[in-house]
Amino acid sequence: MLLALAPFARTDGVPSSKAAALSAARAAVGRPSVLLFRPHSPGNIGSVARAMLNFGLTDLRVVAPADAGWRGHAEAVTNACGASPLLEDASLYDAPEAATDDLQLVLATTARTRDAAVPVYTAREAAALACDAAARGARVGLLFGTEKNGLSNDELQCAHALVTIPTEPNFSSLNLAQAVLLVASEWHAADAAAAGAADADADAPEAATLQQLRSLLDFSEAQMWRTGFFGSGGGAGADAADEAERVRAAASFDKLRRWLLRSRPSAAEASLLRGALQRLAEPR
């Protein structure tokens, strides 16, 4: 639900950036996090911070930026245009897994729909999905790739679904901050429209985090190799597999991963499945 922001403190008639960021942060519970994977330009990170604060988003997570000094970079601070407190408070990660471990729904923007097995939504549809998930208590992330070539296939493994922004086919390239602005705007509109809706179902089960799902998948993959599901002479393991077996195994396991992400199990369901698999794997 959208919460009203408190009036901004003023200095010489100009709204205080710190007061604006603090006001938005106080209302940020239930609002999506914005994740930037391998951003190239500090200026773009600053522009993203400005776009986020325009729509009340404050949780910025930056993964493996090209410029280690992005946080205090003059262009970043200038482009943030009053949203520099978001740069100061942004979380920094080395890998996408750590940045998404606590999230229960991750929506990744991409210009290419890629694998048809992955749900694909417009920004408006994704915003409605994010609002519904947040209303049920889920922690939501909006994922954006590097300016040069977007998200890699490996990075998309962190996403439950893809988000596309319909553009002119002959000129579909968007600046990073423009993409964030468009998706954040759609979220803001959807959240405002839902402001008068009934409160979330208190009995709705808590969704599994990506950390839980990764643990389940890692365990499953290890057991599939151990039991010879992927070949290698009935359980010799991944280390003994030839290249053809590795390729087949990767393709097969990716289908399993996508199915699990699409199904979005609850934390209890993921825990139950992990426990059952672990018991089945025990020697008799």
C-alpha cells in the first residue's frame, strides 16, 4: 500500500534531499528493491537513484560495478540531483546471488524474451505482480543489467520472470535510468491504485527466498550426479562426466530450475521438499 510521504524539510526554499530520502525510507516497507548488475557508468547509477526517489524507492543494490569509486563519483552525485543519500546507503555486492538471497520475487528487465519457458510480462503487468506479492509480505526485487549488453543468461537465473518495455522495434535501446524510471513509474501507479484495496491475507504463506531455492537446487543437482541421473557410469559424479554429459546435464537442470522459479513455492513447501529429498538420499 502506498503511504503518504511527510513534507520535506526546506533550506532556502529548496526541499532537503536528506529529508526526502528519509521520508521515503520510512515508507519503504513493502516497496521493491532495485538491483543493478555490473553497471558501467557512475553517472547512470546516480540517475537511477534520482529515478528511484521520484517514485519512493530507496533500497538500491549495486553488484560488481565497473568503477569502484562510483559512490562518491562527481557525475554520480550530480546526476542523483538530491537523491545522493541513496548512493551513500546503497548496498554493494560482488555477486548476484548474495544480492538476491533474501528476495522472494525477482523481476528482470530485458530487451530479449529469450527462453519461452520463463514468464514474460510488460512493465505494467510486472508492476501489478510486484504489488500483489508485496501486499502478501514478499520481498520484491527489480533487476537491471549492464548498459552494454543487459543481463547474461547466468544472471537471469536469479529471476522468477522477465519484464519487457514495448518500444519502437527499430530503436529499442533504453538508458539504464530510463528503464528504471519506466518500471518504477508503473509500480507507483499500480501501488496507488491498490491503496484502497483490502489488507493482505494474514494467512498467506511466506514465499521461499532465493537462498532457500538455491540450497534446494544445489542439493538436488549433487544428488542427481551422485545417483547417475546425468550419466557418468551410474554415479561417478560431475567430475568424471565428459563434455557432452555436462551440456545435457546443464540443459536438463536449467529446465528444473526454471520450473521451480515459476512455481514460486512457499518457504514451508521448499523446506518440505528439501527434507524429503535429503531423506531419500540417505543410505539404506
